[in-house]
Amino acid sequence: MIKNNYLVDRVILIHDIDSSDRIGMQDHNSRYLISWDVFNRAIDDAEKKFTKFEQLVYLEEGERNKNFVRLTVDDGGGSSLAIARLLKEKNIKAYFFIPTKFIGYKGYLNKNEIIDIYKMGHVIGSHSHTHPNPFCEISDKSIYEEVSKSKEILESILNQKIETFSVPGGEIRKNTLITLSDTDLGLKEIYISTPYEGKYELNLKSTAKIYGRLCIERKMNYKKVSNYIMGKGWSFNFLNYQLRRFRRELIYKYKHLINKR
């Protein structure tokens, strides 16, 4: 794999915030339910240390050509609306990835809220339809169905093409990315949960860009989050993630062997 920043220095992944009672897939003990105060302070701290986030409105045209940090928000929890509003106040653009089966369910965004987030200037993307996890274990046919159904629903809500996709659970294999990169799915950007800075180059014969992300978790204080935003500690996280993925792959293979008996 060859690293190519392509303006996006790194991508940060968050899910839901603890100041909301609409937390989608999370429960109140979830590792992905992060502190509102930690999130807010980390962004301010990183900006004070000259970190550039992707902006909703570029006040100076030259800023468009400078490298930046991108924020993404997965799972479509209702707290995404509060996150979108906070980031709008800070003129920071984010990508919100929606699992469409849950739109309008208790704790999740509804159609009007998705439209509101889009109108703020943020990007709405697909997070599959039913959020199957581990995503790398489903068939190619199921991948096509999950992506196509989700895109169809979001496009009908926004009257806008959906060209970005976040992998549910973030776990991928090369074959997963090859399938997602098929031009028939029409995806221009694919986001995974491997904490790898910048853009993957996998020679998949596709125009789709693939970005790794570092996931912010509940146990992290604002200084640690700020450091991750600024690019510190990614190498350790990458190695740790790869080790955990290797263990999970062994578990998946073991389960397959058991099922064949």
C-alpha cells in the first residue's frame, strides 16, 4: 500500500455523543459514545495548534488547496444533528454516514433531519441499509444489495447522488474493496476503520478513493483526541488494529471450519 495524502491528511471517525438521549446503535456504556465536552475541547485545542479542518465555507480561495483533517460521523444516531450544528458554528464540514433501515426509528435521524444536515453544507453518505457486521463476511451479492438499497433511499430523500460509503464496522478484506469499487455501484469515496493516514492506493482499477480512519472512543480524554487529530499516535494505533484484525480473522476462519462440519 502506498500512502497518498491527496489534500486529506487524515480522517477522524466518531459515532454518537453523550449529551443526547438519541444515540442510535449505542448504549450508555458503549465505547463509541463519546463525551460532548471532550469532542468540543479537542477540536478547539487542535485548531489552536494550527490544525486545518475541512471547511463548509472557504473565506479565502487559496485555503481550498491546503491539506486538511476530515471528520466523519457513522451510524445515523439522532445526536448527529447536534454534532452537525456544532460543526456548522465552527465552519467545519463533516461527512454523515446513514444506515437507511433505521431512518426515523427511535434514537435515529429522521428524513427531515437528514435534509437539514445536508442543507448545512455537510455531506450525506451511505452506511449500508441494515448495517451488517462484520461487513467483510457478507457475500458480493449482499454488498451490492446493501449499497444499492441505501443509495436509492438517500437519493430519494435528498434528490442528490450519493457517492460516498462508510463500511459498517469498518472491517474489510481486499475482495471487499474490489466489490465496493465496482463502477456499477457509483462510489467515489470509500471509508474504512483502519487507522491509516491519507488515501490507500490499491490498484483496484477504479476511480474510487479509499480512506482509513482513526476512531475516537469514550475512554479518550480531549488531549489524546486532539493529538490524534493532529496526527500523533497513528502508527501505534495502526499496528494495534492490525493485530486485532488478525485475531478476528482467525476467529472467522475457525467459525467457518466449525460450520462445515
